[in-house]
Amino acid sequence: MSVLKDIQVLDRRLLLLLGQSQSWLAQNARRVSRTADGHLYVILPLLLSMAGDAGDRLLLATALAFAAERPVYWVLKNSLRRRRPAQALPGFTSTIIASDEFSFPSGHTSAAFLFSTLLCLQFGPLALPVYGWAMAVGMSRVYLGVHFPTDTLVGAALGMSLALAVTASLT
């Protein structure tokens, strides 16, 4: 139990260290965060499926991976019930209002890393830059004050793990 308490203390310190403002950084963090709202995960595989077999495989893998990821994410979030920073830290205010009550794990980050992993598995090294986008999504969620750093780390691990498991099951 001591390790979890230490992690939580570190999480809070990192979040507060980042600070927040209504600057261009906050506006860009909002923009990056919105790119992981879900539209991309439908539109890109559909467009790529029109281009051939690789796109068809991506479309199938994406559908199956999100069919697994969303319930796992929901059960974890609603079972563990970690309060978001604005509720857990007196005097802390988030830059945006989250769409649900709990923060662990980060669904935006999980989805971004799931999709990035699927793209890399399907298209190889050419798709590696999408991990930069996925990391930016996770960082934006922390910067906006709706997640602690470990929420996004676990979200990333969840997304990558499920993408790998689904892809392995398809081969």
C-alpha cells in the first residue's frame, strides 16, 4: 500500500509542477486532446479500407480492438473510481470539464495508443510518428488538468496491450 501512496504523491507533484494557464499552450492542448475524441478512429480506417487489403485489415483490427478496449476501460474506470485532479486536489481547477467523473485510466490516451499501435503493426516504421501524436494526447490530458500522469501511463499501456492482443488473435 505504501508504494501506491508514493505513486499518488508523485502524481500530484508532477501535475502541480506542470502548472496551467489560459495561454496558447492551453489552447493547443485542447486541440490535441480533441483529435482523440474518436472521429479519427472511424474515418481513417474507412478511408484506408478503400485503398486495399492493408486498409481492410486495419478496419477489422480497429473494430475488434475498440470493441475490447472500451469495455475494459469502462470497467476499470468505474471500478477503481479515482477522482479527477479538480476533485482530488483542493484549490486545483481543470482547464476543461471532463465528460465523466473518474480519471483512471485515461480513455483518450488509451484510444490514441491503441490506434497508433494498430497503425504501426499494419504499416510498419512509416507509421511510427503517430506515437508522437499519442504521447501529445496523453500530455494534453494532464496539462488540461483532467488526468494525473499515471492515468495516462496506464491508458497508454492498456491501449498498446489490447492492440497487440487483438492483432495476434487475427494472425
